[in-house]
Amino acid sequence: MSGHGFHVHGPHDHEVEHAAHGAHGGDGFANKIAVTTAILATVGALFGYMAGDTQNNAALNKNEAAIKKTAASNQWNYYQAKSNKQNLAELAMTLPGVDVDRYKSEVERYKKEKNDIKADAEKLEAESAEWSHKSDEQMHQHHRWAQAMTAEQIAISLAAITLLTRKKWLEYTSYGVAGIGIALGVLAWLHF
């Protein structure tokens, strides 16, 4: 090498330069697969989060449905108790020597109370059914997110095998499976 900008390469300089270039991203195929894998891992993590979130929402909705169903059951028990009291008041009216007007007013009171209780019980049953329906919808959406996440995980595995084997068809298969996962994620997002 001379001091005037003229450079003479030694026999090893080319190999050192090539190795240095390879260490800084010279293997475009490996870099492409690594970036693809990182993107797929990120998408898969998002899908996994959404799968967990919808599963938790489904459980919370199902819990709320059970609470409403229990409250409705309590109202129906209360309704039955009022029916029993009404029946006893109606029976009492048939006994000789009783104040029939008193028992008639009790029968009317129990009828009115039962109507209010029945309305509350039916309202609670409807709310329970609504919460249960919401839970079912969330579980369906959860399954879509889980399918999307699984497809992304398979695509990542195929990308790793692609990196080892350097087979183009595996690379394209990985992209195809990733595309299916993304499509499933879109369906989950759109609530299909």
C-alpha cells in the first residue's frame, strides 16, 4: 500500500472484507426471513392478546348471566311464596265465620305483588339470556383469534425451517400460512 491513495490488496484482504460484509447483513435471504419472523411474532403476540382478552370477556359475561339467572330464580321463588299466600287467603275465604272482605283484599294484594315479581323475574331472565349470548359471541371471537395466532405460530416455525433449509417453497408456504392467520385475525376483528 502506498501513501498516495493507491491500495494493493493482499490475498487475505478479500476474504476478510467478504466476512465483514456478511456479518453486517450480507446474507439477504437470512435477513429477510429474520425480519419476517419478527413481524410474524409481533402479529402472533397481538392475536394471542386478543384471544386471551375475548376469552376473559366471555367468562365475565357468562358470570354475569349466572348472576342474573340466580336473581331471576330468587324472584320466581318469591313469586311462588306469594302464590302460596294467595292460595291460603282464597282458602280462608271459604271457611265459615271469617271476614271475607279482609281475605279478598289480601288475595288482590298478592295478585298485584305477584305481577310485579313476575315482571322482575322475566326481566332478569331476559338479561341473563342477553349476557349468555354476549358470552357465546365472545367465545366465537376467541376461537377466531386463537386460530389466527396458531396460524402465525406455524408460519414462524416454517420460517425457521426455511432459514435452515433455504427452500423457496417453504418460504412461500410460510407466507401463505401467515396470510391465512392474518385473514383469520381480520375475521375475528370484524366479528365473523
